[in-house]
Amino acid sequence: REAEKAIRAYHEGGHAVVQRILPKCDPVAKVTIISRGMALGYTMALPTEDRYLQSKTEFEDKIAGLLGGNASERLIFGDTTTGASNDIEKATDLARRMVTEFGMSDKLGPLSFGKRDEMVFLGREIGEQRNYSDEIAKTIDEEVRAIVDKAYDRATQVLEVHRDRLDALATKLIAEETVDHEAFETLFSDLPPKEDLHGLP
């Protein structure tokens, strides 16, 4: 169905454009709307180096990149499809890890809050276990939402500014289904290239 193809093209195109524009996202190696397994299409990015240490700004760019598909669907069609649910899950999960594992929340500071929701060890020292945990849990949820909302807004902003590139990429995807790195980069020829892709063709 043509309508569905267009949605997929704008969805993958959204990921790719946001990842290309935000400085700390990995370079885009290829974009396709050909289904693979459960994925309706995918944007393949290659890390420029092996990384063990990732910064807060890197995670923020990455979350915006994950939400680029959803933001693009909403921008173009005024609506989103279920195709974006996995992206949202990944983005939320990463934001939650930033807050609970990596101490990257301004409100909660550099503390680690157990694995997922097991925060009892914190409550134990304080006596008012439940009450404290609930409050912390609520703050965690608020911080996660703030990170995701901000990333979503950034993705939307990038796509509004680079709407012409998004349209061009989507048109290309509808026609050809797969756009390789070289063809993708021609849409950004006026911008400085992203770091070397380890000799990727």
C-alpha cells in the first residue's frame, strides 16, 4: 500500500535526518524501508569508535534520534502509527537508565537507584520506607519524562528546520526503498561531514 510506504519512508527518514544532524549520534550507514523480521524498516548507524564511556549529551542525542521516526510521522501526517512503539520503549528505557543507573538526573543527582524498581534498599535506612520510595519513584518518572519530552522536542525541531531534506529522503525511499551512505550524504553536501566511518564505502 502506497500510503503505508509513505509513512514508513517518513518514519525511517525522520530517524536518519535527526541522527545526521545531531552531533553525537553515530553516522548513518544506510536507510531502508524494506521489512526485516519485526522491523518495518531500519536506519543503520555505525559507531565511529568503540565506546565504553558515554556522556549525558550523547545519550540525549541518541534518544532524540530514536524518537525521530515518531516525530516525523507526527510532523508530516499529524498522527503516529504503532511502528514507533519499539522506538519509544527504547528511548524511555535509555532515559530511565540515565536517571537510575548513571546518575544523570539534575534532581536526583549522582545516585544509583537499584535495578529497575527495586528501591527498597534506600528506604531501609530511612524507616519511612514506603513513603520515601514512592516519592523517589515519582521523581524518577518525572525526570525520565522530562528527558524524553526534551528529546522529542529536539527531534521535531531538527525535522522542521531540515524539512526539505526529510522530504527529499522520503521521496527517494519511496522510489528506491534503500538509500546507501553515499546517496544519503548527497542530501547534506552543504554540511560538514560526520567523522570518518572507518572506511565504510
